[in-house]
Amino acid sequence: MITPTHYMVLSAALFMIGVIGVMVRRNIIVIFMSIELILNAVNINLVAFSYQLQNGIGQVFAIFVIAVAAAEAAVGLGIILAFYRNKETINIDEMSVMRW
Amino acid sequence: MGVGPHEKVKMEATTPRPAFDTEELVINMGPQHPSTHGVLRVVLRLDGEKVVDSDVIIGYLHRGIEKLSENRNWTQIILLTDRMDYIAAATSNVGYCQTVEKLMALEVPRRAQYIRTALCELQRIASHCLWLGTHAMDIGAMTVFLYAFRERELILDLFEEYCGARLTYNSMRIGGLPLDIPSGWDKKVLAFCDIQMQKVDEYEELLTNNRIWLERTRDIGVISARDATAIGLSGPALRGSGVPRDIRKDEPYAAYSEMKFDVPIGTRGDTYDRYLVRLEEFRQSVRIIRQAIEGLPEGPIIGKVPRLIKPPAGETYHAIESPKGEIGFFIVSDGKSTNPYRFRVRPPSFCNLQALSRLIKGHLVADVVALIGSIDIVLGEVDR
Amino acid sequence: MIIDTYVIPLLKILIVLNATLVGVTFMVLLERKVIAWVQVRLGPMRVGPYGILQPIADAVKLLLKEDITPARADKWVFTAAPIIVMVPALITFAVIPFGPAVRLFGRDVPLYITDINVGLLYIVSVASIGVYGIILGGWASNSKYPLLASLRASAQLISYEVAVTMTLVSLIMTAGTLSMVKIVESQYMAGVWYAFVQPVAFVVFFIGALAETNRAPFDMAEAEQELTGGFHTEYSGMRFALFFLAEYANMIVISSVSTTLFLGGWLRPFPNVAALSFLDFVPAWIWFLLKTFAFLYVFLWVRATLPRYRYDQLMRLGWKVLIPIAIANIIVTGIVKVAL
Amino acid sequence: MGEAIAFYVISALILGFAVLVITTRNTVHSVLFLVLNFLAVAALYVLLTAQFLAVIQILVYAGGIVVLYLFVVMLVNLKRPPEVHADPHRRSSLGFSLSVLVLAELAAIVVYGRLTPAPVAATAEGTDLAVNNVERIGYLLYTDYLIPFEVASMLLLVAMIGAIVLAKREL
């Protein structure tokens, strides 16, 4: 029997993998992808509870999360491209100055 | 004084890099590429898909025809001229023979002049068929390619019947022609003229008002009349820019002075205008062929030519209008030997190719192939 | 019980997959033949009567060819790319209804693998995966022309997906369901094919479909005259064949989808006119195949007739013409729906 | 039983691909694993009878957002690998331990949650949310959550304009 707890453990594990990615990797694209993993972990939780409670609200919020993720990816990747054009690097450690 | 490597380095160092700099992509198009019409090599520097700069590299088909000619006797050279513009070999033959005739002040019989005119115009149609087919193919209209080749095949058949060869004819002799036309040949040529007139309408139906064709060719590779003249363009590429220069009209040779025909010119100088000019030339060529065949005079086909051709000492330049433009021969004879002292060709493809770099600048990769097609080159003639 | 839940679906999957693969290979032959006829040629004539066995010869040739991986290619991605292209094209058939339920051996067997409540979205989403194969194929080859081509292809696919999905939205508004089977049924209820109810959506969908399948006049991703073959330049042998087959499989998918959505799927013409009921002697799935075939023929016809668009013109057409039209169509559909 | 097998297989895939995403050196491979991870998550949604969300996950995430990533990775044609220049002041171990701390916190919540029983038992088979999934979600989106929905659309519009402004060289 699969209970919501199972889904929560899965979600927590995925969340942690995402956090480790953000903390440890220096490639900013990989960091962005780790953030996507974190958002997915949240979505799994939302949908699991939606299933548990037989209530569509969780899924609705998951859709909002996806919309936010899309916006985040678009702007974030735009910033990465602009940064790369100037510095020719995507190493986050070199992004220490807040100006070009 | 040229800029040496040392100065070049300094220049690059002082030029500030633009704030937003993306990497440029260098693409080597050719010499093995489906749309460079042979072994042309174009090195493109691209920004995205936009051509920033280009370098046209030729010479992959160089056979040294000019130098070879200085070691062949005057008749043998005709055979070499076949190998230059192999799409319209008879035109090169005529150009060379007329140059030598001019050097020797030979009189060519009228019948030979008329047949030469008809053959030249047949070659023009054949060459334009090949141009239209490949040009349309480059832009993606694959059916036009086969339609145009279908008609070119008919012309090759006519040539085969006339001289036995389909590509390199060796069909002229200094002072006239080696062969008279076979019986019934003239009827076949006239029948072909009727077919060709219909087929030109068919090509136009597929392309001229086609929206995509218009978008792909209008305002692509515009060259003004002034620039075109300055670069030395000739033929349809020049006339597309609106310069009414046609050697057949301006300095008539063969029987052109007795023919009625118009010289179509463009207005904008873009790829579409060059296309329209060539399509109209199909019709004008058919008109000339009809006049030449219907008005074919009787008489000998070769003038009084000495057994040993040895032009007097002197030099001459003579140009005729090949399908691609002005093909000129500059020949120096020392009057003593049986081969030319100096032999030099002004090939239209080579001169027209000079415009390519200028034309493709700022256009996209897809336009590069359209423009290579639009100026209509034959690498055999460019590299000689 | 076991027969109903496992055996019959598996059999159906087997039949559909095989029929698709055979159909795809013969599609290649059909294309060569149709274009040959347009161009006053004969097309393949040597293998079998009228060249009918040509696909088999092609398959044997491609299988026996050396499978080259360029030295500096990314081997794993290079190998995966053709598979990524092929799989979405095939699994789309899971939701395409070929016909209504028929009685076979005393059982009601529906002529579709499954009917899910998000069928149409499933097709759109699965199709959006296929673009990875093209991007990765071009990237992994480590060659300039394929890279350019794959950038072109992906930009093209993403842009036209928007237009196509927008037309589907107006269609969903008309049909009121996302299930492929119910869309056909609602056309039966309405007594008219949706091509007549949504003509604008139909035209935009068709143009978008041409672009999404990378077919002429939008085939710049594999423009052999410009990019020497496009994203599959470096591929050979069976991996190239997979790219090739996927293109034709996608054509069949798009044709089947447009048949289902706009031409009434398995319904005969004028499904509600009793006077035409003599047409019912033709089985429903034959009608479906006929309509799909007609679509495929138009694909080939267009390819033989039209020149190719340029990359920027294609993007302009997609973003500035098709998407606004599709959105306007949604608004008009909404207004009409509310007004009625 | 079948559900359990499916859950464990899909979970293993999700976690496995997630680990590969953050450990692979080659960024393109990383992006590929991210796609596979998203597809596995979509499969999990199907298991949870959220078909609409599963399809949206594939369509928007796997088919849309990750294509953007791939684009950027391909455009950012790296001359030097980003991981080479490490900041000496950077403490990766600190990041790692922080992550572990977060996991511990989450685990604590889960364990605590385990002690209190779930309010409603899962009875999804044949319920309205499973069968009319699209209708139910659509109804919620356009009634109770209309304003958040419109805000989300505004957000996307702003993001679109922002992305164009950032990526375009000259306006």
C-alpha cells in the first residue's frame, strides 16, 4: 500500500538532490536545472495530496508552479546568455560583481 | 602599401570588442557542396545565419586551357574551347573561330553565319534551361528542375543530330562550319521552338507569381547599374540591373544584324529581375532561331580558308554574347608559327563571380545558394 | 478477463506498430512515385513490378551499410538521437481511433488502442518530445551544417507548435472534449466535419503540420541544397534510416490526427444524410485510411510544387501570420459559442 | 500490488535521473537526464490519476522549458569548462552539510506526519477527479482560482518580454 508518506519521502529526496545541486555545482545551467528538480519535488507533493484528498486544488497549484518555472527558465536563461556574451563563462563563482 | 601581419595584429588589439559579442561561425561551403554548381568554394563567416563576410575560392578545375592553347595549332584550339563553358560549348567555338577569322580577315559565308546564329541561340536556351533548373532546385522547387532538363534534352538531341556530340561539340571551323545541317533538321528545330514557347509559359506558371518564389528572390542580392558596370558584370546579370548592354545588338556578329529581337532588361537588379530577364531571353532566342532557320540562305558553309592556318602577326580581341555574358578572346599571333603566341580568354562566369562576395554580404545562408545560382556560373569557364 | 485486458490490447499494439512501419516504408515509395508522376517521370521501376518492392531493397541497402560514428561525435547522444525521433512518432498511434467498435469473434473490439481523456494533449505533448532527437542529432554530430540545421529545426518546431496548438484549442472549444474518440463522435452528432465548422483552424493546422513535420516548403532543416542534408548529414546506415522513417511516420501521424479532428475520422461523408447510407457498405476504417491517404497525397503534391521558404520568412509566417490568425480564431469561436 | 511496483520503479527512475543531472560533467547529458527525470515524474502523475498534469508536465516542462535549456547549452559553446575556476572562498562542504540539514528537517516532518493518521483514505478508483480530470481542473482554474490564473498569465507575459530584452543585442 502506497501512502502519502511514500510520496513525501520521494519528494523530500528529490528536493534534497536539487538543493545539493544548487549548493555544490558551479555551472549555472546545472544550478538552474537543480532548481527545476526542487520545483518538481514540490509538485509531487501537491499532486500526492490532491490524490489523497480527492481535491483538484493541489493539481491547480502544480499548474501554477509549472507556469512560474517556465517564466523563471525564460528570464534566467536570458540572463545566462547575456552574462556569457560578456564574460564567456557560466561559472557562478565568476558572477561576483553585480555589473558588467 | 599593404598591411603586413604586424600592423594587422595592432589593428585588432585597438579595435574594441562590441559589448554583446557572440561567436562567429566559419562555414566552408564547397568545393564539395550540392549548390555550388561544381567545385566552387565559398568560405562564409556567419553571425547566426547572416553572412558577415565571405571568401570565394576558385581554381579547383584549372586545367591550363590558355597555356595549352599556346602549344596547339589553331584548329586544335577549337576543341579546347569546348571544355570551358561546357554548358554552351558551341558559343565558345563561335567566339574563338570569329576571333581567328578577324585576325586573318576571313570572309564567312552567309549560310554559315545563319547556322552559327541558330546554334548559338539553341545553346543559349540549353544553358538557360540548365540555369533555371538548378537555380529553382537550389531554392527548393524541384519540379522545375526536371521540366527544364526535359527541354534541354531536346536541344542536346538536335545537336547530336547535327554534329554527333551532345556536350562538347567541336562544331565550328575557322572560316565556317565543318558540316551542313542534316536534311529535315530545320523542321525539327522549328518544332522545338513551338514546344519551347509553351514550356516557358509552364515555367512561369510554376514560379513567376509564386509567392514563395517572390519572397525568396525579390530584393535579394540587389546590385545597382553603376556597381554592376564597375565590377564588370555582363550578360543577364548586368541586364538585370537595367543596363541594356548586349553584344548581339551593340556590336553585331554572325547574322545578328539581320535578326529582329529585343533585349530584355530589369529594373531593380535583384535575383528576381535576373530571373525575369533570362526567362524573356528564352522567348527572344526562340524568335531569333525561327528567323535564322526560316531565312536560311543557300550557299557554301565554309569560306576560302588556306590549308595551313597561319594568321599574320598581330593581336586582336573579339567578344561575343554567350548565355552567361561577354566571352572574349584575346589572341596574339607572331605570324611565324602555327600556334598562337598568346591566348587569353575573358570568361563571363569568372568576371560575374567577382560580384558574389558583394552580393551575399548581409544575406542569409539560404540566399547564398540562390545568389550563386542567380549569377549563373560554370566552373569550367571560371577556372579554365 | 485476461484476454480483454492484456491479449487484445497487445495484439492491437502489434498490428498498429507493424502496419505503421510497413506504411512508412511504402510511403517512401509513394512519395517517389507521386513526385515522379508530377515531374513526368516513372520513378522506381526496377525492383518488382512497377518498383513495388523498392522499399525492401532500400531497407536491405540501409541495413547493410556501414554505420559510421564520426570520430569526435558524442557517441551516446549520437546513438540515442534517431531513437528519440522515432519513438514519439510511433507511440502517438496509441490514441488515434481508426474506427468504432466492431464485433470480432463474439467480442466488441474497439479499433483503437486506447481512448484517454486527454488524448489530443497527449499527441501534442508526445510530438514535442520528438524535437530532442533533431536537436541532439545535430549537436552530437559535432559538425557545423548539422548544428545549424538542428538550430533551425528546433526553432521551427517550437514556433509552429504554438500555432498548431492554438488551432487545436479552438477545435477543442467546438468539440468540448479532448478525447479523440469523442471528437469523432461529436462530429457525428453535429452532422458535419469540423473542417467546415473551423475552416480557418483547418488551414492553419495544415500549414503548421507541414512545418512541424519538416516538409516542403518548410524543409529548411534538411535543405540539401543549403545545408547538405541538415541534421542527419553525418548519419549513415540504419540510424539515418530511422531519421528518415520518423519523418514519414510523423507525416502519417499528422495526417491521421487531422483526419480525426477535421475530416470526421472514420465517418463517411455526410454522416447524417440517410440518402447516402449506401456508403456504409465501406467499412469505417477504410474511410479513415482513405482520408489519411488524401492528406498524405497533399503533402507530396505540395513538395513537388512549391519552392522552399527561407528560415527567417518561415519564422515570420509562423509568428506574425499563423499565430495571430489562430488566436483570432479562438476569440471568434468563443464569441460564437457564447452567442449560440 | 501493481501500484506499489509502479511507484517504486518510477521513484527509482526519478531519483536516479536526478542524481545523474547534478553529477554529470557534460551539460548536454545533464539536460538529457533532466528530460528523463521529467518524463518519470509525468509517469508518477499518471499513477496519481492526474492525467492532465502529466500531459502538461511533458508538454511544458519536457517539451518546452528543457528545450530552452538545451538551446542555451548549445549556444554557450564553452571554451573552458565552468567547473575549472573554483573560487577559493567557496565552501562546497558547507553547502553539502546545509543540504543534509534540510533533508533532516524534512525527514523529521515526514516522521512526525507518520504519527498522525492521514485524514482521508485514498479511494481514487473511478472517482470524479480521476475520470473527469480535465473538466475538474478547468472548472477550478476558471472559478476559484481565476485571479491567480490571470496573475500567472501576466507573469508569463512579463517573463517573455524580459527574456527578449535580455537576449536581444540591440533594441
